[in-house]
Amino acid sequence: MHQTVPILMAGGSLALMERFSATRFMEQAIRYDATASALFSAPIRMILAQPHNPAHRRNRLRVVTFAQNVTRVQLDEWAERFHAPLIQLWGMTETASLPVMNPLYGPRNNMAMGKPVLGYEVRVVDEQGRDTAPGEIGELIVRGEPVRTLMKGYFKNPEATAATLRNGWLYSGDKVRVDEEGYIYFVDRGKDLVKRAGENISTGEVEAVLKDHPALFDVAVIGIPDAMHDEAIKAFVILREHSAATPEDLIEWCRTRLSKFKVPSVVEFRDRFPRTSVGKIQKNLLRD
């Protein structure tokens, strides 16, 4: 919606694919002479996993917006291979537009989601509703103009509306942190936090460490029941082509880079992950 509606309202042309294809993405961008596109981080990794083709630099993409974290290595590889500027941002269906994003022009920090944009108020709060200090993790909440820049509510679901909209603020459920310069960094979905022996563990933090392992193509981390510590950490991983690693290798990799209580207890190898139509990993299916 954040990409389709503005293009149509501006009188632009829209090439809408039936489904995402990493193997065909750049060919489609070139064929339709696209100047803008939008992706999630998982499709970016899937595109980068395709064979290098110098002809893909002929694309005319002036901006590719994306959501969710990628690594610096992936950002650099994308820039070198495609010369198509990436811009990280954040939004929800409930926000109607994009409350947080990196600038279209000038310096960007694509390791962060960006900064608040005109038309929205954005805060990061703790469980008591107090603003967090720089570097502290809290929940991202947003205030805008109902109907225009923020939803009025969920259709025929007053309970969900009351839980999400409180005193004019939309509680996103996303855990983030803010740095001294005002950039907002995605940490994790609130529902994806693992609670282990009283500690809240960001699955995104564990995933980021594992994604830096040279043998891994993609990673998904979840919490699993644990009789002693409430929850343990389980990592699902996909190996890069022609790469090898053992569960012990990956656990040791984490052990040298994470606090002891954040290290996965279980590692499971997969050939693929269940995904939505836009490439998001369906963690609920991994938990089943």
C-alpha cells in the first residue's frame, strides 16, 4: 500500500508482479524501465544470492526502499552490483504512510530505519510509558492525524483498537532504540522477544550475529519451551551454496560474540523458510 497508492495518486506507471522472484527481479526492473521499487531485507538477500550479472547495472532504479535490517556487507554488495540507492524506512498498514525513514537526498544511515518524518510524532517508551534514553530499548509509538496519517481503528474490532490506540498514540509493538543523533534502529518485534530466566532477548540481535557467519545465507531465531529457564533459543539456518558448518560451529561463533544467556541452545538446518508473498519469514510456522 505504501508504494502502490502514492504511485497511482501521482499519475505514475505501476508494474505489479504476481509474485516476487529473486531470479527475475532485476530483469523485470530493466524491462519495465522502473525508477523506484520496494523490498524487505529477506528479498534483498535472495537477490544478492543470485549469480552476478554486470548487465543488471543497466537498471534505472533511483531509489529502492526497504524495511528490516541488512548487514553492512550486504549494503555494500548491493551498491557495487546494482548502483541502485537503498533507503531504509519503517511503516505499518495502521500508519497509512511512513512515519520513519532515511532522507531521499543527502547522507543516510541505512543501518537505521531513519528519523521521524513530517506529519508524525514519534516516541520510544518503556513499559511505564516513559521516554527512553538514547541507546535504551523501548516500544515505538506514533501519533498522526486519524484517517489521513493514522488509522481510525480496526474494522468491527473495538478490543484490538483499544489495545493499539491509546490516548491518541498508536502502539506498534516494535522494539527499537534511538541513538544520540536521533536515528531509530529496529531491534525486534515485541512478540518475537525471547524471555529467558527473567531476561528479554532480542531474536534480531542473535540473528544479526549469525548472519555475519560466512557460511550462512539466512537465519531465523525463535524461543522454544525450556523447563529450567522458561524459554531457550533455537536458530534455524540456511547455508550458502558450497558452504559448510555444524551446529557446534555456529554455537561457538555466537558464544564469542554474545552474552552467555543469548547463545542458541539448538541449531536446525533448513533448505528454505516458509515466507509470505513479500518474502517475510513466517516464524509462526517455524514454531509449529
